[in-house]
Amino acid sequence: MISTAAGIQAKLDEKDPQAVALGYFADSTKTDTKKLPNYAAGQVCRNCAVYELKASDLWGACRLYAGKQVAGKGWRSARAKRG
């Protein structure tokens, strides 16, 4: 778990209903591309605009999953390229 100013946050489980709804995978290379064809190799949470920690962090906060940490190497279908 990651310690933050707000305390310790749990890691997001892929089976969490919100994670399932947004197609979250903790390891982007395991994304189900038949169900989620918009996945492209190299897309990971750490290079998404809503990933709140440094791109080098293994786990970080995501504005879409309040109170949960997402894997930096993870992926979800609702993403925005970091500018």
C-alpha cells in the first residue's frame, strides 16, 4: 500500500465494480482487447492525465477511483493522454 498525506490507500482490485465498469487491468498487457479494442500497446495509467503521482511511481492515485491506488502499469478504457 501507498502512504499519502491523506493516509494509506488500498490498491484497486480489478473485480471492484467501478474497475470492471471502466475496464481496469492492473497489468496493461493483460487487457482483454476483444472486449476493449481501444487499448494500444504502451498505454498505461502512469502516462494518463488523471494519474496523480509521478510517472515513475509503481502505484498512484487516479481521480476516477477516489481513495484507491491504481497500478502505474495498469490500464482502463476511459483514459486521457498526459500532455
